[in-house]
Amino acid sequence: MAKILWGFGGVVFTDGVTTATFSGGIGTIDYRPIQPMFQTVNDGMASRLRGFHAYLSLQELYNVDSDDYIQYQNLATIISGMVSSTEQKTITITPRNDSTIEGSLTYTCILLSSIKPADLHRVKTGQRMGLEFMDIRKLTSIPTTVSDTDVDTYVDDSGDTYVDDSGDSYVDQ
């Protein structure tokens, strides 16, 4: 049975007052090394790994259901609240919010991308938005949190359980 590294689920944004939850939000976490490089006297290279910064790329935040626009409004309120000329303001993000595990990953972030909702189609069917953030804290290790062992059923377009080329079925365990 598979265990999913760093959990699996939607994404939650909060500023401590307002919360925006995208249950279907999909994104990635990129742990980039903090690693200054130095040229040695022998023209070789030396480096020291000092930690990591987490970059969150949340590419599938949808506004398709009747109440999704409320989460979009909440997210706009949270991001607008980050504006300040005198202090650094952050947003708390739980990028792969898995309610089945304790200690979901949570990051204190600044916004890196523009805000640009895109239409899904040329007709009024919904919107999608992608955002990028960076955790302001230095991490000294990469998290090892995993989710539970539930496996989702894979079904084909007719609603039948998916069976691969070797005859193996993919079903709930």
C-alpha cells in the first residue's frame, strides 16, 4: 500500500483572521538548497549546505462550483492584507492539507507571483488561478511526513474500475 510523501489534499491559506480553503487545489513543494559556493585557491569549488527554502507552486485553485467564489474572495482579502510599507507581512499556507494525518506541513510565506485568474474555456464554466510563494524561514531538514495508506479507486470514463495492461485492478484497499 502506498504512503504519500508530504500528505495529499487541498490547500489552506490564512492570515490568522480570514481563511481560504481550496479542497481540490493541487500544487507542488520545491525544497531549494541554501548553499553558497566558493572557489578554492586551487580553482576548485567548495560549498556548505546550510538548509532549504520551501517554494510552493499552487497551480490549480479552481472557481467552478457555486460557492468557490467565496474562497477566491477570502484569498484576495488575505493577500491584500499583506500590503504594508513598514513591516513584512506573511501568509500561512498548508499546501497539501491532509486531515487524516497530524502535523500537516505549514509554511509562513511571501507572495512571488502575480494574481491572474484564467478562464477555463471560452464560455462561463469557471476559472483557474496559479500562485507561487516562498517560505521565509530556513529549514534545516526536509520533512518526512507521510499520509495514510488509503488508495483511491481509478475508474475509466464509463465508471468501471480501471484495469491495466497486465490485468491488475486499481481499487480501494
